[in-house]
Amino acid sequence: MKYFGTDGFRGRANEGLTVEHAYRIGRFVGWYYGIHRGRKARVVLGKDTRRSSYMFESALVAGLVASGADAYMLHVIPTPGLSYEVVDGSFDCGIMVTASHNPYSDNGIKLVNREGYKMEEDVLQKIEDYIDGLVDVPLATGDKIGCTVDYMQGRNRYIASLIASANFSLQGVKVGLDCANGAASSVAKPVFDALGADVRVINNAPNGFNINVDCGSTHIERLQRHVVENALDVGFAFDGDADRCIAVDERGHVVDGDLILYVCGKYLNKHGRLAKGTVVPTVMSNFGLFRALDEAHLSYETTAVGDKNVYARMREMGYSLGGEQSGHIIFGDIEKTGDGIMTALRVCEVIRAEREPLSELTRPVVLYPQVLINVLVGDKDAAMASEAVQAATKEAAELLGGDGRVLVRASGTEPLVRVLAEAPTAEQCRQADEVIVRALKPFEA
């Protein structure tokens, strides 16, 4: 794919991803699902809180209605809320404007099919061909021109669905929420309030520029302090579009996606709700998770990095729980994509049912040190194909022997090569990382 990566079309606003790109995406989607099929398309749109999201939303809407589609605007909503409403409202597809955990200066466009899954690659390729001028799409005229609909009730239905998914009370539970000044800001607190929790919220005042700035799931330190200083029972941090969740236990310790998979997997299996007794992590998950799952007599199957790959394996094999260390967790029995707020609710369910603090629930997992270095490069493909980099990767693996591992991969959303080492000590990790980082220096941007 030329434009669409593993998590949509993403780039610096009006540089890598321009308003013209957004307009043309809207034009093609409106035609493809509407006039192309002899009817009027219904497309639902959502966005996060970054300043450029409003610009891209307007361009997408202009393109959609110009091609004859009706555009239903959810406004600011988490990405999983858009996926939920595509299905709940029987829309032809959904479009989300977000760059997730990236800085405010970036943005992205994600497309969701009518079943709530990420859009099929053959459709994305057709969109790319239209962007590059390889195909033409007619403009709608007369009564064929589409309309816009203010669809706030869709967001309200999503909030109601989250509340309804919880068959427990959080009365008396002190919960901290870090909304990353993003899409969770108008959704997370109402959900926990409705369940009776004593909610303490931080970073829920978006201004267009402060999304993900020293807050949220990628900057967990502020939530750690918030939990400890206010003697909270648990804390949850979301990313910009709220499809990720990282937890903090009552002692202020980080509970990442690996630990959440363990806690929820063990609980669901205990109650006969873990399909085939199997959890689906990625190759980036910590060795400590795998060993803890073995000790808990749970099976696991790893996938390539990306929630798209995790869910594909879950669908293929009929598994019900999978996710990533970064906090993308998918509960396949009730959702089709990672939902940070849903993940927080499921962790709270375990805490309430087991009557144990989160620190105790995670205690059996002893995580290996991991050191991740992100190398900014000019050409990811060239760096990954380099014989020198491949040789350095082999050398680093031999340096660790059988006591650890190294993983080198290109980011799907940023111009980065990620170098991860895992070993019994952080010093061993750093030594292994440096072997590979040196080989990447000729490719640095």
C-alpha cells in the first residue's frame, strides 16, 4: 500500500496527509458504496480532539455528499465507538479521523467496514488508485447530492452500551482516569459515574494541541502519581482515540497490556468464558507473560504486531481474548476492535469479583526487562532489507544466547525502526540493542 498502513492513512497534517487526500477519500467512498451500487450510501464519521481533525472531517464530509452519500457525524468519539455505531446503525462503512497516540501535529484516516472491522485491503487499494488519478468518480447532481446529519445520539448509544456491558457495581471504588486530552474525555467519566465509582479524572480538557502531551497511555507517569497521591484503588490511561488502555495498580505500578491479558485471561478461563482456553498475544509480548500463562495452564498463540493481526487470528480460530503489550485488548465475545474503556471495565470486573487488589492479581507474572529503542530513519524498507542490519540482528541474538531475544521491525505508522531486546538484565538488553542501532546509523533521517 502506498498510503494506507497497518493503522490507516497517517502523516503530518497537510504534509504527509493533506486536506485534498481527505476530500478524495470521501469522494471515492461516497461513490463506491452508493451510486456505484445504484443507491444512496450512509456513512458515519468520528474524530479525535486534535485541531486538524475538524479540517479533515469537513473535507471528508464534502467529498461524501458530493458523491451522493449521506454523512452522519458523531463528532468526537473513541475509535471503538465508531466501530460500534457502524454496526448498531447499519451503516455502509465508517471513517475515523485520528492519529491515535501520535503528536497533535499528525493525523490519520481509518476506514471501517459495515461489520465493524478494519476495511478490506482491496477497497483501500481502489481508494489509493483514485487518489493517484487512475480512475474517475462522477459528481452527484440534483437530488442525488447527499446530506449531513448531526448524529450525537449515536455517541449516546455507544456510552449506553458500555454501561450495559457491566453487570456489576463500582460503588465505593476509587478510580483514576487519564483521558489523554483525547476522545475519551467526553465518554469515560460518564460510564464510570453511571456504575457508581468515585471517579478522579485528569487530562480531560482538550484544546486541539494537548492530545497525548505528557499524558495518557504513552506517558503513564502522571497517572501513577495521581493514583498514589489520592490513594485510589486503580487507574486507567487511554490514548488519543481511546482504543488502548494501560492500567496502574493501587501501589502505582504500571499494568500493561501483557499483564491485563494475564489477569483477564485467567479470570475468564476460571469462569468458562475463555474460548479454547487460549490467549492471543503478539511476538512483542514479554517472556514473563508466556511463562505465567504456562503456569496457569492457559494456551497462547502469538501473531505479528498489530491489533489487526491479533483479531484476524481470533476470528480464524474462534478465540475470545487477545491483544498487545501497548494496551490494545480485544474481548472477542463482545467487541470487534480494541476498546480502552471496555478494557478498563473488564479489569474492574476482575477486581470486584476476585476481591483482590490489582497488584495481587498480577503478582504471578515476573516480567523480563525490555529495552526498546526507536530509530528515526529516512527509508524503513531499505533499513529492514539491509544485510548489515540483518547481520547485526543475528549478532545481537547470539550475544544473548538462549537467555533472551531481539526483535527488529518497522513501525506501521511512523518513520521508525523499532529495536527491542529482552533479557534477564537491562544492561544485557542495552548491549544487544546497541549492536543493531549502530548498523542502522547510515539510514537515520
